[in-house]
Amino acid sequence: MNHIERAMAALTDGEADRLTTYPIACGVNRKLLGDNVTYAEWCRDPKLFADAFVAGQKYFDFDFAIGLMDLSVMAGDLGAHVRMDDENTPFVDKYIVNDLEDYEKLEVPDIKAGRTGVLIEGTRLFTEKLKDEVICAAFLEGPLLALTQSAGAERVFMDMFTNPSAVHAGLETMTEFDVQMVEAFSETGAPGLVWDYLWGNYSCLGDKEYDEFEGGSKYAGKLNKLAVDLGFANCVHNCADLPHLDTQIKKFKPAIYSMAYYPLIPDSPSAGETIEKGYADECLLAGNIDPQFFIRASEEKISKVTADLCQEVKTALCKKGLNSRYCIASGCEVPPDRVTKLENIKAVVDVTKEEGVLGDC
Amino acid sequence: MKVSQIAGFLGSGKTTALMKIGEGLVKKGCRIAIVVNDVGEISIDSKFVEANGLEAREIAGGCICCQIAGSFAETLVKLHEGFNPEIVIVEPSGVAIPWGLKRAAEYSEAKSDMSIEHAPVITLVDATRIDMLMKAVRRLVETQIREADVCFVNKVDAAKAEDIAKTEELIRNINPRAEIAHLSSVTMEGMDLIYDIIVNRISPRYDDAVEEELLRKEYDKRG
């Protein structure tokens, strides 16, 4: 099978030759463009952004390509200050929302300018080059994540209780921002769209609060519908410790659901448990190798972790009578760090090719 | 290098306590760096830092361990290579997961010739606002208490006795294994205990704890 045939089989739980794999290697791919490309350059230049994904595909031989830049793109274009280290993930170090009135003042920026413009054009470029080889997807922050990046998560969570109308005003702007981004991504040719709906997380919000501030029809519901109406395979990524699986899988009905696993957090669901509870009946699950292994583990260690995960997943799929509904991935982004071991990313892909082979149960 | 996390929700008195703790440990002869959340309660006073022989850095108030992991690890490397502190006291964002911060700290070992150990995770719980916090951000407060090795009921100088008792009970219900103590940055109650915890006690490393937990689960599965 080629990558697209295998991915299509996994999306529909058809028979596939092996499990699919996509360690979420995005910014780290820039290392394949030479020593001189910094993160700051990569995330400001659509051609470099796209070239890195193309180089990553050639080197690692993934089953998907997902255009994650970082989580400060929208906040930065709204006016928040973003700290841009040469070799680390950029992050907001000065918020744009500093009092209640500021929520109302947020305005959707020109999405063709700034880093949103880089993200859209970069996604178009890598999709153009990779579309015949793998399923490509754009990546976008959900409205609550974009708001917490702009205002600070602690402030937003407190304001949800003390000043909910201000938070809703901010979320309405973020949702409109997302609407414009989805429409722009629909012109890139990418068949998939991945949402980061991080705050659907029981460590932070209960079902009622999540429904009010993201999961309901005004925000995520509207955006998910728009994505589907525009023909995207609508996908969700959530690297939190205790994700709202019922809402984000059963209600949102994504094509792919990407999640992490925190063995030290009680009730954090493992791959096997998630399949066992029926979530792989609903969509293609993806996870959950600990990102730290891409920096700190030996190649031998990460190979063993990958082989063990393949075995766990295959056993659980068999028990549920499923074929191929799991993608060996990394739960969170592979750290885009100068010391990240490219050989460990390659090891995950290569071990999945061997240990993820599917056959009779 | 030892990393000591002092967690707590926004307004819990973390930054003030952290400055006092840093100052006190320097007076006891320790080489201390402090890493504060740059969108936290108060800014670092550079004159205070200089006058007290501390070294200070800021990290993003980022919500997500994977987002800030790289920059936090880089901060530790720079501290190690420059100031070389014995102990780094960190004020994470109120939505950070302590295990995630431990994991991020251990990343730094791959970037420099250093080894990381952890002091017990300390969570400060503001007794003066406990009812409001439990109404507004209950899950976040519970998460921070659940992840703590030691919980300090903070601002005991200003809190009513019944609120202190209620806070203690809450902590016991959420995390029965956590040690509970009182703290005041005004009267300095509890400071000697905090110094002792940070300097003399150790909390498990992330990588060791994960290995142990995965092995335990494997044994459980095999019966």
C-alpha cells in the first residue's frame, strides 16, 4: 500500500498492511534544511515552512503531513508580543488582553499578513508538493486556545466565572478569526484540517464549562460544521492530560483524534484503554509516544517503546474487532529543539513499519 | 542542579513567597536562582534581586508543558552555564502540570553537562480566597493540590481560622498523602520548613517515576 491508500484504510477502519505513523514532527524538520535555518526564520517564511515538511517527508517517510507551526500565531497577529528564540518554540510573553475591556477590543487581523499569512501560504506550498504522496492537513488553534494565548489562561479561567460576558466577547472574535482561517485554508488544497482544542481537559474545565466556552454550537460546533461543509476531513488534536473524549470524539466526530498519555496522572487514558472504551470505533486515534523520548532516549529505547505501543494497539484493536484505527504518533509535537534526535523520529517510523504490520488477530 | 517548584493559582501569593524564600536561602549561604512566571502576580524587582545575591529569569506563563518545555530547559542551561546555582526555585503558571515541568527540567540534561534533581513540589493554597477559588477554578486548584508533595495554606496571617481549617480539610480530601503546613510571607510562619524542604528533601524524577509506573502497570496487567 502507498501512504494515501494506507491512511484512507485507517480512516475508514479498512484493512491496511500496517498501522499508520506520524510523529508530530513539524518545526524540527527545519534541521533537514541545513544548520543555518533558525526556528524564527522557518516560521516567518512560507517557502522555508513548506520546504521543511517536504524534506521531512522525504527523510522520514511519514503517512501524513500536518502543518503545525506553533500556538502563538493567532495571538501574535492580534498584537500580543511573541518571544522568538532561535531554536525553541515561540511563545507569547506579553498578552494583548490585560483588562476586561480588552476582550471587547480584539479585532480579527488581516489574515494574509503576519504569521497567519505565512501559515496559510506555507500550507498551500507543502500541500502542492506532497498531496500525491500523503494526506496533508492544515493546523489551527481553536477559539479558546487562541484566547488564552492572547489573555493568559489563568485570567481567562477566572474571568469565565467572574465576567463571562467579557470572555464570550473575546471568543466571538476568535471564532470569527478561525472562520476566516478555515475559509483561507480551504483554498490551499489541503484535504484535512486539525484543530487544537486543548482546553477540553478535565484538569481545567468540567463538561458544562467546556460546552459553554468552546464545545457548544457557538464556537467549536460552528467551526467543525464549517470545516466539514467546506470538504475538510475535520480532525482534533488535544495534548492535555485528561481530555474530554466524549465531547471531542463522540460529539465533534473528527476523522482523526490525536492525544497524549500521562502515565503519572491518575485516569489519563492509555492507547489500549482508549480503544477498549470504544473511541476507535468512532475515528482514527493517534498517539502517544512521550515527546521527551525524542530528545533524551536512546534509539534502542524509543524503538522498544514504539514496538510496545504497536503491540498494545494491535491487541486492543483485535479485541474490539477493529482493523487499523490507530496511528502511532507523539501526542504532543516532537520538540523542535536543536538537540532533538532525528534518528529517534526515524526509529518510530521504521519500527512501526515492522512491528505495526497488521494481519489476522 | 536542584529544581524546586512553587505552584499555586494566580493571586495565591506565589511570587511574594518565592522572593522571600530566595532571600532567606541566600542568607543561609545557598546559591539560588529564581525563575518566575513573566505574567505572574508581580514583576521581578531587579534591585531586590541584585541586593540579595539572587539570579532571576522569567519564563512564559504558557499554559502548556510542551510549549514551554524547550525555553524552560534552555533557561536552566543558561543558568547552569552562567550563574551555576545550587537550587533553582520556579514559579510555574497556575495551569502548568508539575510533572510536565519536571519533564521539561530534565530535558536540559540533553543540552548541557548537568544533572537535575527535584525538591518536593510545593503548592500554595490561598486561605483568604478559598471559597471563591473553589467556585471559579475548582478543577485547576484540585489539580495543583493533587500534584503536590507539600501543600502550604498561605496567607494565614490574614485568613480567618475557619477558612484555614476549611482549606486544610480540602487539601486532605483531594490529596491525603500531601504534607500540610501553614505559610505567611508577612509573619514568616512556615519559612523554616520551606527552606528545609527545598534544601534537604528530594522528589522523584519524571523519567524514573514514569518507568516505575509503566512497570507497575505491566505487572498488574500480567496479574
